[in-house]
Amino acid sequence: MLLALLLSSLLHTAPARAASASLTIVDVRRNITLANDEEPYKDFYIAADASSGLKKNMVVTAVRKINVRDASGANAVGEILVPVGQLKIIAIYDKVAVAREFTLLSRDDLPMLEQVGIMTGDRIETRGSFIDNSKPKRKKVAEVPPVQSATMTTVAVAVTAPAAAPVGLATAPAAPAAKELQAPMALTAPEKALAQAPVNTGEKLEKVADSGNNSGHE
């Protein structure tokens, strides 16, 4: 009974392992976006025939074979299969299946990889696969903030003119002021005549007196 169960399990798992071993990523292609709002795509082409068991919307695991050698690099110790990430099948053809990246597995609990990301040559493991019918999530494209127009700020500059100096303190009107001070000291023609009049009369009286004295002596 036990032998029958073991044989049946081996018979069921052998084709699956053979199919998984034949599933290999043969090419990776990207589209060239011409605008910021276009979605970038990355397609993985898998060599698979009709007996591979792949279905649309199936999520499979991409694994990478790593050859382990000693420190000298001369002796091969063995090889291991390290899970890299998960792919979602989007289309199946005669001998090719097309998949897109579903998620990358964290390296916290898995061996590290020299080249991160799923790449050409990685194998596809169907064990643990599942069907995901959810719609693909579109990545948000970073929007460029609009260019703000330059704001012209008008600054009012108050120009204060120097206060006009008083007329009396100005240099130009100083000459007329001096003339005005000297004007009262100058005598007009009539006043000069009146001032000189008594002098002339006195002189005449002196002359008359002198003439009288002279006549008396004679």
C-alpha cells in the first residue's frame, strides 16, 4: 500500500518537475515610452510548449541556479536554486508564454543575489503557483509641478528732496541785504543839499565878519 502511494506520487511529480526544468526565460523586452503619462512595460518571454501546464493569470516563481565553489574557485561544491521573484502569465502561445513581473522576493530570508531582478536564464518553478484574476495596478507617474509665473513686486521708493533753505540764509540774496543795510547810511540828493546848506551859510557869515573886521581896521 505504501509502495503504491509512493509510486503514484513520483509519477505525478515527475512530469511537473520535467516541465519546470524546461521552462526558462529566454528574453526580456521593454517598451520605449514617448511621454510621461505612458505606462512602461517589461515582458518576460518563457520557452514553454503546450504540455508546460501554464495558464493565463497564473503566478509562478522565477528561480536562479547558482553554482557554489570554494574560496579558490577551483572546486565546485554544488548548485542551489534561489527564488528571485514571481511572474504573472499574461499570454500563452504555441511555444512561448509571456509574463510580467508580479513581485520581487525580499532577500531578508533568502540568499543574496549579485544581480537583483528577474533576468534571462532564470528558470520557472510551477510548484506553489496560483491564479490571480485581479487587474494590474498602474504605476503612478510623478507629475511635474506647474511653473509658477514670476510675480512682479512694485516697490515704491520715496525720494525725499532736501528742504529749501530760508531766503534770508541763502547765499544769493545776501548781497541785496547788505545793500539794504548800507542804504540808510547813504544820503539822498535833497538831504545832502540841506546838510550842506548850513555849512555854506556859516561860511558866508564868517566871510561877512571877516570883511567887516577888515573894513573897521581900515
